[in-house]
Amino acid sequence: MEGGNNNPGGGKASGARKTNKTRRIWSAREEQVLLAALKDLVAHGWKSDNGFRTGYLVRCENAMKVAFPNTDLLATPHITSKITSWKKYYGNIVTAESSGVGFNTTTGELDCTDEQWDATVRVRLILRDKDD
């Protein structure tokens, strides 16, 4: 083969990675504005038993644009990704709290017995297996 390209398909080498241009880090203020927008939607009847009404992401995006006129945040993928991330962390916290695990704010450590921790880990493993 000519040109030193060992890839039979003629494209980039299989080790080349595509850059994910939609990944970004949220500031604390951006998270606060999004959370306030979601709370406002709940207060105005946009939330039902099985989730938000259609169009809630556009309203969240508009709230972000009002607070940050030059923002590059979009409903999809940015806001949906942040909400998914929050749901994952919220589930972890609820699981830990329901098993009796606490958090010591003075030392920054989890406050629980070995048995409570083992039970928490066991529950998380079972829940993770259900998701697969």
C-alpha cells in the first residue's frame, strides 16, 4: 500500500479519536439557573406524574439564554445531559440515605457502620444489574 496508510478502508487509522465538541463544564451559576428554571416549570404546572410536558427543554434553554445571553448551551445535548447526570447522582444519594449512611460535614467522610456500607454497595450492584 502506498502512502503508509495501513488501514484497508483508506480512512484514518483505527486508533484516531474523534473530538467530542459538545462536552463542556458547567459553572455553578449555570447549574443554579437551570435548577431555578426547572423549579419554575414545576410551579407552573409543566410537571406531571411521569415527567415534564413536551417543550420543557426549550423553556429551559430560553431561561439559560436570558441569564447568559452569549451562552452556547443547547437543550440537546447540554441540558438533557446535565439532567441525566443529576438523576444518576440523586439516585446514589437516595440509596445511601435510605440505608442509613450519613455524611459528616466536619470531617468530609461518610458516617456509617461496615454493615451499612456493605448493604449500600449490595443495593447499588443489584440496581446497576437491573439497568443493563
